[in-house]
Amino acid sequence: MKLSQFKALTFDCYGTLIDWESGMVEALKPLTSRVPSLTRNQILEAHARHESSQQLWTPARRYRELLPIVYKRLAEGWGVPASWEECQAYGRSVGNWPAFPDSAEALQYLKQRYKLVILSNVDNESFALSNKRLQVTFDAILTAEDIGSYKPDDRNFRYMLEKLGGMGIAKEQILHTAESLFHDHEPANRAGLASCWIYRRHGDTGFGATMAPSVTPAYQFRFTSLMEMAKAHQAELAQR
């Protein structure tokens, strides 16, 4: 299997293109400063638990409205006070989360060779802010707000396949490209999609801001950055 055989790359955004863990940790400082014993991974793992639970219980709630509830649950779990205004401020923080340093340049290269599509657990307003950091025009942007559910729900992938089919892109022409084994690679396996793991957390332990997958999913490619993927594509072309 070769990278160059695909027509479209479907991307998770947060954790893959946007450094959501650094963005979360920074935006949670008003809360975590009151619990100084917490490690970075403890913060991220607690966030993953509450976020995943809230997405399951309120799948139609927009991400920027779901994050304040996550913040509230974190405060309760850590036994510290948090005003609703503070919770809401966290929900508005997504646009401040930074892109990974290689994302924009790698996307600009890949845009010349593929259709680029976002499939993200986000709302449209928040993604519009993140998109400015990515400096590329995506061919389609499919959000949890559009779909009414959150990955890893198989519904999100069925929606994506329907919309890309309408653009003339068949399942076998799609390479799903993502960091999260839980949100993306497991459901991509169930959908029969080829996938590429962008292993951003390769220098750390655990799963950080995502839940652990129920099984280790299959993937066809693995890179530690998006730029590494772009360079692998360049190397393929050079061998022709």
C-alpha cells in the first residue's frame, strides 16, 4: 500500500493538526493552579474521562457548550470552586489552542496532491478559528455540530462516507489520518477505511486527552508528525 494511491485525506483536527493538549493545559490553569499536585497527564486523563462521558450523554451539544460542563465536572472532582463564567471562558478557549509547528506547511504540501477533509468533534465556530492557524482551505469540513454526534460514534464515519461519495470519492480512495486510536482508528477499522496514525504522543506515556481504545486498532501507516508523512509521500514520488 502506498500513500500516493489515495485521492482524499480525512483528518481529525484536535490532537492531529491542533495541539489540543497544550491548549487545554494552558486554558485550564485558572482551575489547575488550585490543585498544584496534578501532573500534566493526570489533568489530560481526567479531561478525557469527563469529555468522553459528556459527549456520550449529550451528543447534540456543541463542543464550545460541552467544554464548560467538562470544566465544571473537573472542578467538582478536584474539590475546588469554579464559577460558571470561568467554565464558559474555557469553552471559548478552543480558538486559542495552537497548531503543531509542522501542520500548516505539511497541509499546504498535501493540498497539492489530495482532497483534504476535516472530520472533527468540534463546532463550526470554534473550527473556523482553528482553521486560520492551519492556513489551508479544506475541501469539506464535517463537524460534530453538523452530524449531531461525536466520534467514536460510527454515525460520524457513515456521514463522512456519504458526503465524500457525493463528491465522487469512494471509500477505497480515502486515507483517514489521525492521532487518536480511540476516536478515529477504531471506528475507521469498523468502517473499512485505511488509516494513518499521526503518533503525536510518541515521546510520552498513556493516551493523554483521549480514552484508551478497547482494542489496538489496525492502521496502514504510522508517522510521528504530519511533516514526516508529507516527506514519505515525497519519497514515494521520487522512486517512480
